[in-house]
Amino acid sequence: MNKVYASAREALKDVVADGQTIAVGGFGLCGIPEALIAALRDSGVKNLTCISNNAGVDDFGLGKLLSSRQIRKMIASYVGENKEFARQYLAGELELEFTPQGTLAEKLRAGGAGIPAFFTPTGVGTVVAEGKEVREFDGRQYLMERSLVPDVSLVKADTADRSGNLVFRKTARNFNPDVAVAGKVTIVEVEKLVELGDLDPDSVHLPGIYVNRIVVNAHPEKRIEQRTLRSA
């Protein structure tokens, strides 16, 4: 089966639709699938629920989808760096399910593992616990959290072979493996595509069984959120 598509637009074709839940890898602007996010914006789909650690910045990453008003709800653990996000949320135009970072990662990992829910002490006694079951184990209280299984996952990796075996680059790995395993359909953007057999099996971070489609973006922008320079 050919998993490689000529463009991000082609990779999303016949997969994305209005009202879907879409998970997006990355941490800040590190390891985000830039081309796939831009293609998702250009597709015009709307009323999306987006799962991501954060929502990019005002004009980059998921910030592009906020500017075009395609996101109805965010499930995220950090919402800073984005004035449009704050404006829409405070105006009641955007729903937010605020989720602790470790809980968000486990929601995705568990979803990919077929585990529908799990218990965690994180968030007990805070607004995170509102409306959730609390149960005591060994004298300590735990929240029940439902796992996440997005309709589509958009992922960034450094290298893939044609079967979709992935190698991530350093900290750009971040949420991407968890996002990849959780999705019903997983589309991966890579900088390098190699032939079968070129990857050392011991160097593969995620097996291709989790990957449905691949698109190459050899020269991503890789923007930095806040550039800090030392004074001379």
C-alpha cells in the first residue's frame, strides 16, 4: 500500500471533514506539522475540536486555524502566547477543555492502547475535577479521566521510510508519538523519506503500523516562539 502523498493537501483529501476531532503534535512551535496545519486551514473545514499541547501563536501553528475561525473547541494544557485565543475564549467564542500536561499525554497514549479511561491524582480538588468521578485508592483520591481517540492525527517526524516507520528528532518528538498512536487516521509530515531497509530497526521510534499517510516537507520554517539574544 502506498502511504506517500504528493502534497499536504492531497494527504488530507477525503479524510478531514467539518466537526471532527483532530489531534496535532508539537510543543509550542517545536515539532509541529507546519504544512499539514496550513493545508487543514486551506481545506476550509470548520467546527473542529483540536487536541494539542497548546494553540501555537497568533499567525503560526494552530493560530492559523484560530484566525480563520475553524476551531470550535480546544483541548490543551497551555494557552499562552496567543492573543487571538485569549480574545475568542474570553468572548465566549471558543470552548476550552483545560487539561494538565501529563494527563493530556496519558489521555492520548491510553486512547491509542484501547484503554477507555484511567485514574490519576492530578487535578483532585481543582477546577479540573469538576464533573468527574473521584475514587479513593489506598487512602488517596484520584480522578477518572476519559481517554482521547481523535478522528485524525497530524504528526511531525524527521524521517520516515515508505512503510511509515518514524524517527523523531530530539525534543521535536514531544507529543508526536502519543498523538500518532491515538488517531483513527494518522497523517505524518516528514523532512526526509528513505527507502525500506534504510532505517536501522533499533533507531525506529514509532512503527509504521500507526501511520496511514505520509507527506514530505523538506524545508519547514521551524519558527521560534520567542527569540532571546544575549546583549553584547
